[in-house]
Amino acid sequence: MTGYLAKRAGQMALTLFLIVTLTFFLVQAQPGDYATFYALNPDLPAEVRAQIKESFGLDKPLWQQYLVHMKNTFTGNFGVSFGHFPRPVLDVLAERLPRTAVLFLTATAVSFYVGFFLGKAIAWRRGGVLEYAATISGATLFTAFTPAFGLMMIWIFAFKLGWLPVGKFLDPLVWRGAEVSANHVFSYMLVTGAAFIAFAFLVLFFFRRSGRIGSAPLVRPVIAVAALAIPVAWAFSDIGYLALDILRHMILPIVTLTLISFAGTMLLTRNSMLETMREDYVMAARAKGLPEKVVRDRHAARNALLPVVTSLVYSLIFAIDGSVIIEGVFSWPGMGMTLLDAVRSEDLPLVMGSMVFIGLFSLLAHVIVDVLYVYLDPRIRYQ
Amino acid sequence: MTTSTHTPVLQVIDLSLRYQTRQGEVQAVEGVSFELQQGQSLGLVGESGCGKTSVATSLMRLLPENARLTRGQVRLNGTDLLELDDEEMRSYRWRRIAMVFQAAMNSLDPVHRVGQQIIEAIEAHGMETTVSDARERVARLFRMVGLDPQLMDRYPHEFSGGMRQRAVIAMALSCDPDLIIADEPTTALDVIVQDRILRELKLVQQELRMGMIYISHDIGVVAEVTDRIGVMYAGRLVELGDTADVFRSPMHPYTAALMSSFPSVHGERLPLQGLAGEPPNLIDPPSGCPFHPRCQYADEVCRTEFPERSIHEDHWAACWHPLEVTVTGDGSRDGCG
């Protein structure tokens, strides 16, 4: 396992190096340079303009600039954002990246769960009303034009019904007079979420190891109690209402993303299930007198999951790609919006930094899915 | 052999099964009846597509969606399995009837540990209450079929073909069934492993006094492990008798042909004879005796009427012209029929 991870880390470093190189030359290939942001002022005399260029090191040959850029990137120096001056690029990204990651990881997880659940249900009971309803609506939503669909969702749920906020990360009226920053509350929320996931895994692990047959049914209640206890604990804390405000702003983008993407997982799961349901081990599981639900979930669906998990990588990458559009529609101040704004305003350090981190994020997504796959399929071992 | 005065473990009465296909209705099983005593083993032999696997899956009620049981009863210790509702049938499976599958290689789920797949059956039928007891039971079963108990935490892909076969047999024994159905369990194995596993299967079956139905296309293999043999042709049982009797004096011309198409290690050297022609199309089976188009003794009555026979005789054949006894030993027997 360690060797495998080391090898993967080496591959990641190499890929990251290529990403940084490509980003550098892509930006170089565009009209203008780092100095454009400051030097565009027509009132500046030519000498001042030259001086600005010199201060950015733009008088040096390209290969020297490249080496300096490389050195800076890999020593963690991404420079200072022009648009958010004087904040360093890393500082801006540290604020924006978690917001995007949480929104899109949650949306991907929800859409994966919904898709997998529906997919296995419609494969198991073929020809039912659910199959037609899920397939037709899923395929329709999957092919919908994302910005138009996002606007439609806002129009219905935020404008007409008024249930949810129109967009953005928080409501300034709610936060007026709050003594903590949004980042502070958000990081607490992240920690709570991570702790809950860790707890759920521990419970699963513990009950699987315990000695009594039939203790597995306790897993769900225990996790459910924890899931209920968390909102209650937050409600009694003095930042609970602030967290709720952030959560309310997350609902609409997550629901929209889920609706437009669950059909991919659903149809893939359905086809994969139809394959595994014909396997001899599913027949054997039924012959063993296992309840139908166990035959479906533990054998047919568990094996059908394998090819579907492979597609999770693409969903994750799609989520990051789509963040530019979805964050634009919902005014969500995450990586997509940051990148778009930075490109518009020629904030080149922020552009480069965003690109590198989006690349890093998709590399990590790949590794996580690979490790997950190894865990799910015992026939594959880390080589 | 076991006397037939006991109540039989299994009574199959007039079992008939149809498959709906695009080409038409397939008469896969037609009026099959037989009995099985406790601790007795019955071999079902016949060519591919003769309905032997369909009989097995009917007994477990694991039929594909396009199958329909049109007639008959399957009485296990007196209870007609075909009358049970799904939940009752579920509790009967494995607890009362277990099965060693045709594709034993693929009947282990690749993503779960072998021992765990046996434990889940033990768990589903409440055979043990704690995981450690269940594991102990699996260890016992593993030892019984000649596997190292430490292998129970391995995955199926870490097992060789023979080991998987043994594991599948251990799995079938896990809930002390009254009846075990072995559907060509050793076909995928090499001859030496096949032979060893057959012997062990027979020993275990006798030791636990289970009923066993052993299905194979290879009459030689069946002869090694079973007390009685039933020969199937075109969905019908055409001959049934004690293994020794059937071997010594096959009554149905098809049985004789089947036996002469497999080489025998013992006895005199005879030329192997193939059986001319194809098995009949079961969408439109031949009238009368289904074997008549391939039978050298066929005459008018064979073409028009099926030769019904009572199942209460010890050795019978559904044939208008049963063969005279081919004497190999005492020479005292007569052809019946």
C-alpha cells in the first residue's frame, strides 16, 4: 500500500509539473503580460512602463522567467493577487477552494447516491412505473442546458416560492452584528462534517468486528442518532443560525447539480446491475435463502458498483469544470467564480494559482477513486 | 440398497415445466416422477438440454422468469414446495435443500471472503448465534471437505479451481440440509481432482445421511457416486433403477446407447459407439416416444403412444421394447417390461 501510494505520489508530482508548465506557456501565449494590469494606463511615460516591466522580471529571457516561475510554484510562492491586492494568492484560494470543494463534493456524493439507489431499484424491478419515470426524467435533466436549468430552479424555488435564497454564500442581513467571520463558521462546519463521516466509518468498522450475529441492524440507529445530535448541538451553539444561513445557500446549487447529473450514474448502475444479476453468484445467493434485499444489495449491487465507481472520477472532474458555470449562476464565491473574475480582470497570479489548484484537486480525486477501487475490489492489489 | 418402506425425503410427482421463448413453448420437463430415501443418492443423466438442470432448479424454485411449472408436486418430507409462499420457500432453501452449482467456479461472489459467504447463509437461517460459533462451524466444514480452515478469510480469486469446488461443497453443507443437489459439480475440473472430490462428496453424504441428487451428462461419473440412476431424455425420465442394475442391464435403448458412448476402464474392450442424430426439438417434440426417431427398434406403436410406466417398480424403463438383459455377471436376470 505504501509503495503504491509513493508511486502514485511520484506520478502526481510529474503531472503537476506538466500542469504548471502548460499553464505558464498558455498565459504567455495570450496578448499582454504580468505588467499589463499596471502598465495599461496611457498616461504612463514609456520609461515608467519599462521600469514596471523590469520590476516583474519581464526583461529577462523567457526560459529564465519559466525557471523562476517553476521555483516559486514548487516553493509555495504564488505571489500576490492584483485584484485582491495586497492579499497573497494562496490566501484567496484558501478561502475559496473549500467552498467549491464542499459544494461540489456534496453534490457529487448526493447525485452518486441517488443515481446508484435508483439504478439498482429499476434494474431489480424491471418494467415498473419507477423505471419509466426515472429514466425519462433523468435523461431529460441530464441533457438540459445547465445555466438555463439553474436559472429556472432559482426562478421557481427562490423567486416564485421564496423558499430558498437566490444565490451567494450568505445573507448579509443575517450576519449583521455577528462576531465571527464566515470562514470561521464554515471551517467549524467542515470539521463537524468530517468528524461525522469518521464516526460513521468507525461505527461500521466496530459492528462488523463485533461477536454477535445480527448486531448489524444497530449500525443504522447509531448513525441516525449521531446525525440527529449534530444539528441539535449546533442549534444550541451561538453560531448555529449562521451555519444554517450558509446551509440554506447551499441547498439550491446542490439540488440543481444533483438533478442534472444523477441520470449518468443511474443508467450506468442499471446496466451494470443487469449484468451482475445474471451472474451465478447472485443465483447462488438466492439459493442460499438470503432475503431478496440482501441478494440485491450485498451481491448484485455490490458487484455492479465497481464499474460505476470508475465513472466517479469523471463526475468529479465534470463537477470542477462545471463549477465555473454553476457558481456563476448561483453567485457562489468559489474557485469557478474566482477563476472567471481573475481572467476578466487580468489578475494573472490568481489565474495561474487557480489553474494549479484545480489541477491538483483533480489529481487528488483520481488517487482517491483509485484507492477506493482497490478497497472495493479485492482482485485488484496495489502493484 | 435402502428399502422403500421409509417415508421418502423427496417425492417428485408428475413434474412438468415449460419455458416461454420467442420461438414457442419449450417442453423442458414432462411428467417426471421419482422418490429419494434418506441417505440415498440419485443420479440424473442425459445429454445437454434433456431437462436435468431444469429439474434441479425446479426443486429449488430458482427458475428463470420465462419458466412455468404446469403440473406436479415436489414433496420434501411431505411438504409440497410448490405450494409455499416466497418467504416460506426462502427459509427452505439451503436449510432443507442446498445446491452445488453447475458453474461452481462462478458461484462464489468475487468481492466477499469465502468464509463470509458461508457465514451469511448460516446467519440467514439462524444456525449459529455468534460470529465465533459461525466461524467455528465454517472451520469444521472446511476440514470436512479437505480445506485448511485458515483459508476462510481469503477471497475466491485466491483459490484454485479444486479449492473453490470444495468451498462450494462446504457452503452447501453449512445448514445441515436434508437434500443436496449437485449439478455437474466437477465438470470444470481435471480428472484427478474430479475423482478425489467425488469420493469425498460421497463420503460426506453418507456420513451426514443426506439425500443427494447428482446431475451429470457423464454416466460413468454418476455410477461412481450414486445408489440409483435416472436417465432423462427430451424432458422425460426414461429409465430408473439401482445403479448396479441399470449398468448391468440397461432396459431403454437410449440408456444402452449412452453407456456405450463412454469408455469404461473395467470390463472388456468394446468399440465406442456414438448415438446418431440430434436430440429432439422440445418446442415440437416427436409424437409417442420422443426417442423413436433415433431408435433402431422403433415401430408403429412407438411413433404414436408414449409408454407410461409405474414408478413403483425397482427398475423400469419407459419403452415399448425394453432390451433383453445383457449379461455380464450372474446371467440369471430377465428383461422386464
